[in-house]
Amino acid sequence: MRSCNLPVERHYLLALLAAIVVLLLSVACSADTMHATYLQSNHEQLSVPASLTPQPTHFVVPDGTAARTISQNLQAAGLIKDAQLFEAYVRVNQLSGRLQAGAYTLSPSMTIPEIAQALQHGRPDSLTITVPEGWRLEQVGDYLDNTGLLKGAAYRQLAGGDLTGLDTSGYGFLDLRPTGASLEGYLYPDTYALPLQGATAADLVKNQLDNFAMQVLPVYQKAFADGTTHLTLHEALTLASIVEREAVIDNERPVIAGVYLNRLAQDMRLQADPTVQYGMGFQAKTGQWWKSPVSLDEYAAVDSRYNTYLYPGLPPGPICNPGLASIRAALNPAKHDYIYFVAIPGTGRHVFARTYEEHQANVKRYLGQ
């Protein structure tokens, strides 16, 4: 009797298994659709960091940790604002399987794509160092000291322009810098994997210069050859560094670059707040490299060639190490007739104006001044 019922039981089991598979596929498809929809609805937030104040944060991903748990832990650590958005980003872009276990040093000033990129380099045989876009070289030195990854003093010496002991024969673009200039602007911000044993500050600097040659030089050379820009490499990096410190939303970078170029074309002073902050240097009272806010009185008191409220033209050099998006913006600025802009508090966005009267109205509307 049992042998006669086996085909029926097997058919029932196969049908049941098929139904389970269909259900699981349906759930998976539904989840994929949900992630894609959420990512599309909140896409602009990908470029908005959890904080504009860089704060090195130790973050560990245990072996076997799921993407959802990593997302939740990142939010709990204050590194991102939206765990659901991080999970949606890595799943839709098929990165969830690439997130690696390891110990990382991250910052809330990094965007979701930057953190996702950093979390793909947790190899146990490597030292992972993430240099965020928009940091000045002293910040990187402090970060190395604070985390114990490398010797910050050695990095600051090299990045400051003392290239003693560093073979620069492959970096001809450094010869285009003004005499005595530091490497500010030329040290490409990215995530770097160095040998776990024996890595030095010189190794990091060389990796950054190699990356600059690979990522930035071709973009600049093409823009210059096409006539898109007439800026020298040093000028382009200087403008890009200001854009990097001003912009939060990617699609505003070319607009902001256009504002500054319009001001230069009209012999107006740039009046860029980040250049004043750079000239002010480290603020011992607050532990900041970028004092914010800066008062009007301070604008007049900071006697530095980097103070673009006092001195005309571009500052002597870059004020930070800009990312590729800001460099592209400086080389391919938006064409418009704006010459003013003001930040809209709490949004990362700016409102632009063509006349001083429009600008004053925007200041009153958004800043209440």
C-alpha cells in the first residue's frame, strides 16, 4: 500500500517545495523593489554626510555580519543618519556581498558611498586608511596620530613640502607647483590599503600621488586640451579645494565653481569663507581646524594671503585635498551669471543670486540677517 502512495507523496512534496521557492522569490523581489524605491526617493541624501565635522571613529565589522546589521551599527555609531538608505544603496548596487570584516577608521563627514567603498577594503593583511575629501594635510596628520596608524609628524613633513627621501621622479606634475608650496591639493583623498607591517607615512604619500596621477591628471589634461579650462593645474586644484569646502550637494559643485569664476572675471574678490578658515589655522579652544562660524570682524582681522575677503584673486594654493567631483566642477563649471550664494541652514543646499540686492534678500530670508 505505501509503495502505491509514494508517487503521490513525492508529487505533493515537489509541489510544496515549488510553492516555497516561488514565495521566497516573491519576497526577495519585493525586498529588491522596496530597496530600489527607497534609494530613488532619497538619492540626494547619499551625498549628505551625517556631520560636517570630521571625527575619526573606530568601526569594526565582525566576520559574517549582514548588510542590514552593518547599516544599523553605522547609524548607532553616528557615522550615517539613515540605516535603511545605506542598506538600500549597497543592495541595489550589489555591494552587500563585498563588505568585508575588519577594523576601520571612518568619519561622519564621509558620505554613504564613501563609507560603502571603505568597507570593501578590510583585508586582515592590510592597514586600511581612509582620507576623506576636504581635509587639509594637518588633519590627516592628526588622524594618523590619533588612530596610531602611522606617524603623523612624518606625514606632515612630507605633505608640507619637505620631500627629503621621497623619490619624486615619477611625479613631474609636482614641478608645476609654486616654489615652496606644500602638497596640499595633490594628495588624492581615498581609501588606501598599506602593508600591515612596516608601512610608513611615505608609503601613504606615494599612494596618494600615484592615485592623483591616475585619477586627476587625465581629467585635467583633457579639459585643458579641449579648451574647457584655461586654468593651470595649480589654479584648478585651488578652485576645486574651495568648491570642496563649500559644496555638500554634488550637482551644486559646478554652479559654485561658476560663481567664483564669474567673480574673478569681474575682478571681484572671492570672499570665500573656507579660505579665511584655512588662514586662521588650528583653533585650540575648540579643537577645530575649520573655525565655524567666522564673524565679519574676523574676516577683516585675518591678515593672510588666504583671506579672499582682503586679497584679490585665488589664494596661493589649495586649502584642502579635493575629490574628483569638485575637480571636475572646477574644470567644467556651470555657465550662468550668478555671483553670490548663501547656504540654506540644515539642508546642505545654497541659494544663488545675480545681484547684491537679490543676495541681501536671500540672506535676510534664510539667515534672518
